[in-house]
Amino acid sequence: MNGTLLKAILLFVCVAATLQVDASVIARANSLVGRSRSEFVCNQVVNYALYGYKDGRLASGYLSWGSRVSSPQAGDVVVGNDGVHVGIFVSSSQFIHSSSSKYQVIKVGTDQLKYVFPSGYQFRRQ
């Protein structure tokens, strides 16, 4: 087996593993839509989607999670610059968060970012 073919195989395996992780993250996030805010506040939505359990990192902790990116992808986190609120992307154009006004976990488009995060926001990727 030559080096080029081996590199191609390794790249394929890495991409496939990444897609599998993203699929489970997205499935867990989507499973929370419609749940009451009393069950899942914002950081618990993200913790559950990423790790499968609610407890763990607070919203402000996501300001230092992973690396900052300019364009969101499924599985990326969006966190307010003030560290008060956090959500998770399920596609490049939709994210899930626990809404204080709707009092439930909802899926919204990126056009809502300026309303959900009035102090500004950043996208983070692990």
C-alpha cells in the first residue's frame, strides 16, 4: 500500500468518526425540543447534547470551550459574549436553546441570534 492511499484511508476514517459523533450530538439535541425549561436550562441542553448528561459546564464555561470559529456547523456551540446563555447548532442555519420567553427548549434559525444573544455571541467548536 502506498503512502497516498494510506493517507486517504486515514482521512476517510477520521471524517467518518467525526460524522458519527455529530449525528449523536444532533439526535440528542433534537430530542430535547419541546421539553420544559424547568427540565432543561440552557447549559443543560448543551451538556446533554454533547455528553449525554445534563450536569457539568455552566454557560460561561463555554466561552473557553474548544476554539472560536467564524461560521457555525452542526455540533458547534453558540455562547453569549456575556456568558449568560448558550445553545447548540443542529445545522449551519439552526440552533437549539432553552428559551426564557417560550419557557421551553426550541429550535430557531440564525436570524434569531441577535435576539437570543443581545450582548453579542461567538461560535465555538471542539
